[in-house]
Amino acid sequence: MKQQLEDDPSSKGDVYGTSRQYLKERIQLLNDINFDWDGMKAIERQRNQIWWQRYHELCRFHECYGHTNTAAVVKLTQNATSTIPNFCVAHHDIDLNRLHRWTKTQRVRYKEFRRLLLTSDDAHERIKSINQDKIDALARLGFVWDQREELWQSKFQKLKRFGEIHKHFNIPTSMSSPAFDELLATVMDLKNVTTDKDREAYMKEMVHLGKWAYAQRFKFRKYKRGERLSFRTEQHMQLLEEISFCNNDTMVDHISNHHSSIVTPPRGASPQVKNFLWDSYFTALKNFQQENGHCHVPFSQDDADIQHLHEWTTVQRRRFRSVIKRVENNQRVSQVDLDRLDRLKKIGFIFNLHDYKFEAGLKRLEEYYTKYGHCKVCPNDTVADPRLYTFVRRQRHLYREREKGFMNSLCDERIEKLSRLGFVWNPRNSREAM
């Protein structure tokens, strides 16, 4: 506006009854009082006033909660089952959602401000909404500029503390994990975990920490392989390396001392750890086969070692059923799985438990047929082997289901094997015919 008045040809004479010289005097008087010709100074003053107003609201928030994490409190207000935070009750004049949006804006502007400081010298001129005075004011409240980094450092400190207490980093990722029971037994020894509520909160925290540690193991392997990672991620992996987070020797020592309670390797475990655990259980299964003559490990509540070996064999059946199908279909199978499959076959491992139970029942029925000359097993004939009558009743039940059109495990091959022995499928009809 000032430039337009000075360059306007019509201002050479009178402008609204004033001379050009008089106009210049007026312009000079306005300049003396720092008149804002383009209006931007007024806008900046207004923005600056609003900024400090939000800052004072954040100060009151900090006095109430002791931190500046507005996101956590906003989340509580959105939860219908939670109580109203004390801040909302005591400060009705403050919009919590607006304050939360303001804190997010400060983080974005601070990030841009830091980037411009490294690339140009006019960062203060290009970003006027934040300056060093405002940054220092927020820093005095303990304002977190990078929430992701703060969260990672918090998890890292918890992981480090877990390793100092338990001497390993095998943190469970679910409450159904065998490692969870082992960790639950040690929780009572902690001084800060005294009640059942504290123990439950501690275990939930450990599960979240275990899932976080699982994700870090994948990044750590990429770091050890020399793959390209961000500068911040590499710094994180260096911190994990300093505490021996993915040290195979530490995890192998832990598994060797507690292998009876660890059925499957921890999530994200290295191949060395997985092989060590598998070989340990395979040796136990081989010893069981030499003592009992078979690999059918029973379910046992009295013997914990047998129980965990039973769980391990169940996992192997589920695992190698798919491996056998891929081998039969000429699909790609890893060499490790082929070697393990061959080792299990050599000791007579039972890959299909249903077939094993049927063949065992059929063998007992053949012995009964050889002794008595028929397959009409009665409950009174099962003094020596009570399982035989149960097997016979089961086959007849499956046969009736097949006649009704339901498919089950009683295939045509099994029906033919039983029919060769003169198996009576319907004993009532056979008595009526007699």
C-alpha cells in the first residue's frame, strides 16, 4: 500500500485535498509508530498470542498429570467405560482435543525447523511459528518431540531390566506360551508385584514387551546381514547388541536349563536355537522309543517331562503332515525338513495317530479272532484287553454314520480289512437271522 501511494501519478497533485509532501509526512508518522502496511505483523502477533495461550493450557495439563502426553488422556475420554479424567473435571474452559491437535502440530513444525537448520541459514525466517524461545519453553515441561523414539527407548529400558532380572530375553508373546508359566512363577519374587491385580498387569505388560522384542529380532537379523536400514534403526540395533539381546549362547543356555518346559522355540529365535531345541526333544523321544518300543507318547499329568514330550510330538505331527504332502506332490521342501523327516521315520515316528490307533485295534482284533474264531466281541471278553470292545463299538458307530451319508475316518480300505475277519457290523440283525 505504501509503495502504491508513492508511485501513483495522481499523487503528484492533490490527493483527497492533500499535497504530495503532506502525504509523505503522514507516511513518515505512521512509520515512526511501526505501522503494519501489509497486515502480517498483526497476524503474527495474533498467532503468537494464541501459541502462548495453548502453552499455558499445556502447563495446566502438566500440573494435573505430571506429563505432556495428551494422546493418552484423549484416549481415556473416548473410552465409554473409563472415568472422566481429572483434567476435564477441573478445567472446563480447555478443549482437550484442541490441545492434543496443537501438540501434534508443534512436533511437525519442530521437525521441519530442525531439517531447515541443517540445510539452510534462514530457518528462523522461513518458519516463524516456532523459535528457540518456544522450544526451550516446551522443553522445560519435558515435552516429547519424537514420540516414536520415546516409546522405543521406554521398551528398551524394560527389556534391559528384564534381562538383568531373568538373565535371558525369552519373553512370552502370549499367555498360553509355556514360557509364560515359567515367568509367572518368578513374578511373586518381585518386590513391586504384591497383589493379584499387580501380577496380572505385569504379565500383560510382559506379553506386549515380548511382541515388541519379536519384531526387534527380525530387524536385528537384517542388521547383522548388512542389509540397508535407516540411521535410527541402526542406532537401535547397536543398543540391542550392547546388551547381548540376540546372543545365541545366552538363549541356548536358557533352553538347555529349561528345555522340558519349552516345547517350541521363542518367536524370532535363530536357526541355531531352533536346531538345538529340536535335537533335544528328538533325543528324548529316541530314549522313550528304546524304553517302550514305540513312539506313541501318552498324555500324562503326573510326569511333566512326558507331558511336554507329548506336546512336542503333537506339534511335529501337525508340522510334518504338510511336509509329507509337499513331498508327495513334488513341491519344494527345505533340506532341514527332509533331514528331520528321515530321522523321525528311522525311529518309527507316528505321523498319523488315527491310522496308528486303527492298526493297533485291528491287530488286537486279529488276535481275538485267532483265539476264538469269530469277531463277536462282548464286554465280558475284555478282561485282558478292555480297549478291544471300545474299538469294535467305535467301528460300528462309524459304519452307521457312513450308511446315513456322513463321511468319516472309516474308509473303504478299513471296511475291507475288517470284513475279511468276518466283522459283524450289525450284531442285532445277525441275532435275528439266527
